[in-house]
Amino acid sequence: MTKIVLLGDGGVGKTSFLKSIRQGTFPDRYCGTVGAEVHPHLLGGRDVTIWDTAGRNELMGPQRETYLSDATICVIFFDLTHRKSYTSVQEHYNFAVKYVPDAHFIIVGNKSELPRVVTNTNFQYITTNNTSYHEVSIKTGEGMQDLLNAIQQAL
Ligand SMILES: Nc1nc2c(ncn2[C@@H]2O[C@H](COP(=O)(O)OP(=O)(O)OP(=O)(O)O)[C@@H](O)[C@H]2O)c(=O)[nH]1
Ligand SMILES: [Mg+2]
């Protein structure tokens, strides 16, 4: 079964992404994920499992790496209105690539409908060729189809 893991700091939109593709809804309220939630999903006609992880360290628990094992795709989210979440992308990548060096990495800058703080992005530290960068607004749906296409191509 193809495994997709959602990574990124707290509040960047991982759970919102999952809700929007599974239920077509957008949650306005923020409720931090604890540990990881695993959801089966049909994506482009294929069965996948999506692992929605906790971005807040205190809610993650001790065994972060176990969520990554056998991941096919790691989607690393950040918030375009929150610089720290952007600098954290490198840490999430460095951590994940140790455990799943062959995974596809997809970087997503979210909340694109808001005035952005992160204007220049540079992901040169990502050494794999299996990478792409997308900007989306999960709230408005802007960019979401391109992102889903990229994920499907990586399956
Ligand atoms: N304006 C705006 N807000 C968004 C967007 N996507 C998500 N949010 C909001 O951002 C907040 C955090 O969303 P979550 O999806 O719960 O964040 P998370 O990454 O799962 O956070 P953790 O579970 O703590 O790691 C919520 O209040 C959402 O409504 C977007 O595209 N635009
Ligand atoms: Mg969450």
C-alpha cells in the first residue's frame, strides 16, 4: 500500500489538507494533531494511506521516525505567512531523508491567499531529483489541483 506522510510545523495546514481532499470541507478552527492519524484514501484510482503527523513537538511523542517507515511520498508543508515554518522545512527534510532516502519529496507553501511573508524560496539542500514545490491555498482551493496531480504522478 502506498504511504504518504504529511510533515511540517504546527498550524501549517496538514490536517486541513486532508480534510479538504477527504471531505471537501475546510476547517476554520485549529486543533493540533496528536501523534499521527492514519487515513485510507482513494487518490487517482489508487489506494493510499495518508499519515497526518503532529507538527508540534510536544504533541508528537517520542517515535517520530516510526511514522516515516516505508513512506513513498513525504509532503512537507509550510505557511507562507510564517517564516519560521519555512526555515523548518529544512529540518523536516533532513530528518525524513535519513529514514526514507528514496521517497519523493513534495514541498508545499500554504495560505497563498493571505499577504505573504516568505517571498523567496530556496530548496537547494534537497538533494533528490524526486522533488517539486507548490503553492496552494487550502482555504480557497487555489493550486490544489496541481498539487494533487504532482502527488498522483509520484505514486
Ligand atoms: N487563511 C488560511 N488558513 C488556513 C489555510 N489552510 C489552513 N488554514 C488554517 O490554519 C490552521 C491550522 O490548520 P491545521 O491543518 O490544523 O494545521 P496542522 O498542520 O495540521 O497543525 P498540527 O496538527 O499542529 O501539526 C487552521 O486554523 C486552518 O483553518 C489556508 O489556505 N488559508
Ligand atoms: Mg494537524
